[in-house]
Amino acid sequence: MSQALSNHSAPVETTRASERRLTPPVDIFETSEGFVIVADLPGVAPEGVSVEYNPPELHVSGRVNAESPKPTLVYERRFEVGSSIDPSSIEAELKNGVLRIQVRKSAALRPRRIDVKAS
């Protein structure tokens, strides 16, 4: 995992009377353009997902509203992304219980090709 993106959540499960909190498993990939975070959020509908960037953290949560008397499932994970990203580039998509978040590196940190001129 890159130093520019670190995971601050260890897999933990806590239980309350009305809700059950889980830390979802994630995969993090670094590309030349940025980072891709893939999180499993089974049973979460798009309206139950929240992705928030509050520097230096990216906070991901998902809520599955269960029928009584079952507790509500709450998935939660935080990542420290620092200042190496472009906050306006963060995109998230939920499909079949899998949340995919794309975060681009700031332009100054992305590799670029330098054209060599002949003289």
C-alpha cells in the first residue's frame, strides 16, 4: 500500500441493541493516475452509502436497514489520503454490493511524459 493512502481501520465488529457495526473488507490499488478502493457492502442500497472527504481522511459508510427485531447493519471504514489527491476527482459507484471509489492524485504527483526536442 502506498504511503499516500493508509488504512486506519482494523477489522472490528461491535454490537449495539439497535445496530451492528462492521468493518468491510477492502482492496486498495495504486495506479499511475491515482488510487482505487473496492469495498464489499452487501445489502447496502445506493441511498445508504456515504463517502465523505474531510482532509486528510476519506470516510466510507454504508447502512443496511433491517426489519425489526434485527439490528441495522452499519459498515464503516476510514482512510488517510493526505494532500496527495485531487479532492474534486473523487468518484464512487455501487454495483451489486461492491463500492468502487476512484481517487486521482494531484496533477503535480502524476507521472507525465516530457517531449524531447531535437536541435
